[in-house]
Amino acid sequence: MPAGKRTLMQRTRRIAGGIALAAVALLASADVASAAPARVNGQGSSYVALAMQQWVADAQTTGLQVNYLPTGSPQGLTSFGQSLADFAGTEAEFSALSSPGSGDSRGYQYVPSVAGAVAVMYNVQDSAGRKVDYLHLSRRTVARIFTGDISRWNDPAIAADNRGLVLPDQPITVVYRGGQSGTTGLFYDFVANVAPDIFGPWAAQNRFPTSVRIIQLDSSPGFVPKSQAFQGSDQIAQFIASGQGLWSIGYDEFGYSKTYNAPSAWIENAAGEWILPYAENISAALEAAQLRPDLSQELSGVYNSGNPKAYPISAYSYIVTQCTQSPDRPTCKGPYSNTGVTETLALWLRYIACDGQVNMAKIGYSPLPPNLSQEVANSIARLTGQPPEQLSAANCANPRFSGSVGEGGGSPPDPLAGIASIGDVAGGAVSTAADATATASGATGAAKSAGGGSTDWRKATPVAYTGPSIPTSNTLALVLLLIVMIMPIGFGIFRSRRNANSA
């Protein structure tokens, strides 16, 4: 048997075994026989969509019928509140919606699903036309760019962040999300916390709310900067990475940077260190997260974390479900009327809490810490009305129980570390200091000249998930896929008829 097929079979057996163990645990604690698992449909966050791809594909491999559409966090919450979806994926809270309280009649709980980060992706060339893939941006420079205070790539603040590198005098195309978005809410919450003196006047100018997160930029028709808008994470990353996206910058979930080969900026944290959003850095930052009683997140400590390894634009994502009434969750209003939905969600959430965290670092996220995996188990108890299972390294494969973030979680060295200056930008002179620093740190392709990019260290970027993809609204792509699927059938029919005629 080929090694690749054998590995897939082993992985499938392990996942099936994990879900089977979860089923045994749930059945053992039940007072009555469980209902047969039913199909469940969810929608919401595109920030978590890469993780959802794996979780949904693995569920379907084991026979659980789970579907998910990345329509955006606010739409997911709205659909859940209107009973149009069985669950929602989100980084936004109900309180941020334009019609708060829309989920109250149904009742809900926030179930932590994975830790992630918002990357600042860009497409920039140096004065010699070479791709820059090591851009460094301080938190304040990021805030100034995304409020329109910095509008050209040769701005002195950008040069200062990059050891004196002066980029060409080109206008910055800010790529933002159209419509309502939980990622927008996270990103501008970060801006509000790290640069309140910049954010405050900008929000007032555009009549944005300041008491809750801003989840829709184009609710203000004249907001600045207004450049290029897209609805989803994949569209944003794809545009930035393309030829059309030259001189653009945007915010997106880190995993999409590898999928579309759009580099992510090194962001300076509160400790003065330049950090990429790898799993170990996301995990370090979220040590400063404060979870409210309902498990929604307060992230000001994350944005301003003094941990040298912290990536400052990190956050948790959530799955929203119904729940039985509970004294510790006043938002819970009652269980699902269809007990089969409860059964499916309980099994699937148990998988997400443990086996579902194993590969998160590979695709740009960070696995949940042990206390939040346990909160998933507690959430399952609120689904079923049974006592919660106690998770540990003995019964949960989440690598955080063993003190690891999993394979692919380590960050590469900073290619500009120890470099006093990029060099003679106008003449394109090579900086020998950059080469020396790269050699000393083990990186073989550090920044070399007037924006010359690094090379080998980029190979550490998280790999793209290669399993079944989640449907998107890209109609052209679906039509092309349908044509590709039909063509072999058409050729087969044509050849059969030709052979019959010749006979």
C-alpha cells in the first residue's frame, strides 16, 4: 500500500477513534438513550474557515453530517439568532450587531474553538522592482495606515520601522472588508487600544461607535481610507498577492498568507520585539487575554502584552450553540428541540477540543490552552445536560496538554535583527551586516539591500490545508469546476459512440 494512502487511513482511524471515544464518554454519562446524530448546518466567521475546513472534513469522514458556510461572523450570529443555522462561528459578540439582542430569544453560549491572529498582508516592491517580503511595522504605524494618516509607501514612519529602507513614492491601497465582519471588529479594536489618540478622532470623523467594536467600515460612506473592498478572507488575500494588488495592504487571518503567497508584516509588540503570527507567538499573546463570564473575550491586555514573544493582534474564535439553562450562563435559554442536533454537536465539539487542535499550528492558528479545551467540555455538558468530562493529556490529544503548540508552531528568526541600516537604497548596495546576521541566526536569506527580500526563512510559513474546501460564493470558480468534472464524461460518451459507429 502506498505510504500516502496508508498515512491517510491511519489518520482517519485516529480521528474516528477520537470521535468514538467521545461518543462512549457521552453515552456513559447519559441517563437515557441518545438520539441518532442529525445533520447540522452552521455559518459565520471566515477568520476560522481554514480550521473549519479540517473539522468539517474530518467529521464527514466519520459519518457526522456537519456543514459550514463562511458568510462572516455578524451574518452567522444573525442567522443563528433567527434559527436559520444550528450553530455560528464568530469573533464578534451579539452586542456588536446593529440589532443587539437578536440571539436572546433562542439563547446561546460562546464555545472557544481555536486561537488565531490577524495578519497585516501586503504587496510591495523596492526601488529596483524586487518583491519586499520582510516588511516591519510598529503598532502605531499600522494604526496610522489603516486610519488614512499614512497614505504613501515612502512615508518616514515606514522607513524608520525598516532600518531606514525608503520604499518608492507610491500610494498605499488599503484593502478592507465590505459589509459586517468579525475580523474588522478585532482589527480596529486593536487600533483603538494601541493608538487611542489616532483612533478617537478618526472614529468621530466617520461617526463610528466607540462603545462596541466596529464591525462594518462601509457603514460610513465617506470613511477614510477607502480603497478596495472585499467580502471574504480568501478574496482579500488573493487580491493582495496578485499583480493587481501591488502597493496594497490589508488585514486577514494568518493562514491565508500561505494559501495565496501574500507575505505578512512583522509587527512590533509592546516589548519592542518584531513578531510574526506563528502559533507560539499567538499562544504567548493570549496569556494576557481576559475572558468574561460568558467566555467572550476582552483583549486589551493582548494588544499591549509585554511578553517578548507575543504577537499583538491575536484572538480566540468561537462556536455559538444553544444550551440548557445554567446558573453560570444566563444567556442559556434551553436545549435544541431536535436531540439529534445535540448529539452531533456534542460529538463534533469533543473532537474539536482535542484531536481537532493537533494540526492547528500547521495552518496558521494556535491550539486552545488546556483550560479552554476544558471549557469546550463544559459547553458540551450545557448542551446535553450531563456532567462535564474532565480532559487531560491522557484522554485529549490537544498538544497544549503536553506543553507544545504542535508541529509548525515555531517562528523563523527576524531577518532584520541586529541590522542598523538596510544600506544604500538609491544605489542598491548590498548590506553585509544583513548577511552576517542571517548566517549567525541560521537564516540563509535575510534582507540584503534596497528592499531585497529574504528567501529560505519563508519556508517555515504554515502549510495550506489540502482537504476538502468549504463552498464560497465564487460563482465563476464553481462553473469552471463543473465544466472540468463534466468534460471527461462527455469525451467518454463521444468515444463510445465513435467506437460503436466504427464497429
